[in-house]
Amino acid sequence: MSNYIEHNNQVAFHPGYYLREIVDESGLTQGDFAKRLGTTPKNLSILLRGDQSLSIDIASKLSRMLGTSVAYWLNLQQAYDEKLAEIQLEEELKREREIFKLIDYKYFRDNFRLPGLPRQVDEQIRCVREFLSVSSLTVLEEKNLAVNFRCYSDHLSKSNTVNANVMVQIAINQTLKKAAPKYNKKKFEKAVSFALTQTRNHEDFYPSIKKAFEEAGVILVALPNLKNSGVNGASKKVDGKVMLMVNDRRHYADTFWFTLFHEIGHVLNGDLGVSFNDEREDEADLYARTALIPQDKYENFVRQHHHFDEVTIRVFADSIDRDPGIVLGRLMKDKIVPHTEIKLSERLRYRYNVVIG
């Protein structure tokens, strides 16, 4: 490090710069000057190079040795530190601008009431930074910033990582605001059983299951999908509670319920982290499938029918007390009913859109 810095046609000098002049003019060697100052030659050399901040102890010794005030030396150090911090902040902001290009600011404006600030990129960055409670948007580049990426692989882009971390930070911050008891697995299992009775209650299910989960120490956070996040859901231990985040990525009710129960499977297994659109999370997928549609009943249903129309699907859904869209979604996933059955999908599959209150 130099004992002075130049930036934007301005120069800031480290106290070592001025001290070097004093040592040179004294006619003493650095070793002799250090002995008179009451420090080691090594410490003095480091200070003269600007590689170390001036301590109160050395400032006090200099004031007594040279007849200056302690404040004089400390003010030199403060001015240098402030200029250095200003440069570092400017460099950090340049990096933040690159990260910000990967984030859709409209997401925050439309869902969380952040100000529009058209063409004011630096102000938008400041608002997002404060909203997420991070010191810099550059931390969002960190893989596994707050939660392990369960199925991280090379195909996840920098944009995936940044936006996934954004969604997780939002969910964590919302969880921290909730007063809830510590996580209780047995109570959560009962709450999960209750949730299974709500798949057809499209208008009112969310506050009901959210309350039941909270009583078990699980904070359910549903978020609108953030473009390029690739996130299906996430879970994390937060202050003794468990955050369980899902998004409305595909909007259909059946995929929402599947994602929810996929994350529930992870929570019950103690495998917390972020789930992406990845096929390797077989255990959680199996839990979600069998919880939503009992496997033996599903197999009997498929075996007994060669044609799956609206009536057939509704009758089976009624028999297991599930939303018929969940049944249709499973049949489509298993390629028993083709995805081209648009009219059937329109009649049976309900659409969800998360709205932040």
C-alpha cells in the first residue's frame, strides 16, 4: 500500500507520508528515530509505508516528541481513511451495478412498493440493498449465501444464483418479523395433515395453513416468482423457527401444492436448503407425490381406467378429498394424459397468483 492515494484529481496522504518527511529532516536513521519514539524499527517502517493505521499510542508519542497535538495526527489518519472508504465505495458500486443488471427492479416496485425511480439506477440499488438488508448486492453472487443450494450444479448461471439469493433473503427477512414458537416436529406433522384437507379450498386455504404452520414454529412465506431465480422453494432454520418459502413460479394450484409438499418433505427430514427446478431431489418428490395422492389408490385408479375425462378425474379426486387439478397434474406428469389436453386443463386446473399484502 502507498502512503498516499490519488482519486478524481484529489490526493489524500497517510500520516506516514508526513512522518517520513520528519524522519528524513531529523538526520536520524529510522532505527534511531524509532528508539526515540519508543517503538520498533519494523513498526516505524510499516507506518511510513502506509501499511498500518496510526494508533492512538503512536499519535500520543509523536505529540510529546514533536510538540504537536494528538488530534493533529489522528485527523490526518481520519482524512486518509475517509478518502480510502470513498474510493472503495465507488468501486463497490461499480460491481453492484453489474449485479443489478441481473435483477428485475420491477419485482420490488410492483410487489413490495419500492419507489419507481426511473433511470436512477444508483438509487434503485440503494433501495434494493436496504430492502434486502445486505451491505452490498455483491454478496448475492455468493453460492449458498444464506441457505445451501441442495442441487447446485454447473448449469446454474450467475443470474440464477443472484436471484435465488434475493428470494431467500426476502423470505428470511419476513420470517424474522414473525413471532412464533420454536419448531415442533410433531405439531408440524399435524399441521401438514390439516393442510392436506385444504387443497380444494382455493380462496381461503393460505391463511388457514399459514396459521397452523406458525403454531408449529414453521413460517410459510409465499412469494411471487422472481425472473431467472430458478427457485421452486427453500427452507431454513431462523431463530429457532423454520422458514418455508414457496413461489408461484408456474401459477397452477397443483404445482404450488406439489412444491409446498416437496419443501415440507425436506423440513420433516431436516434437509434444509434451496430447491431448484432439478430432477435429483427424488426423496422429497416421492414424499410430495404420496402425500398428495396415496400411491396405492392412484395405481388402482390408473389401472381401472383407460380413458381419463373430467368426470372420471373429479370422482377420483372426491374419493381422496383432493383438488382434481392435483390429480390431473399427476396424470400429466406421468404422461398418462397428454399436456395437449388444454380444455381439460382449463376446467380442472386452478391458477394461483401470490399477492403481497
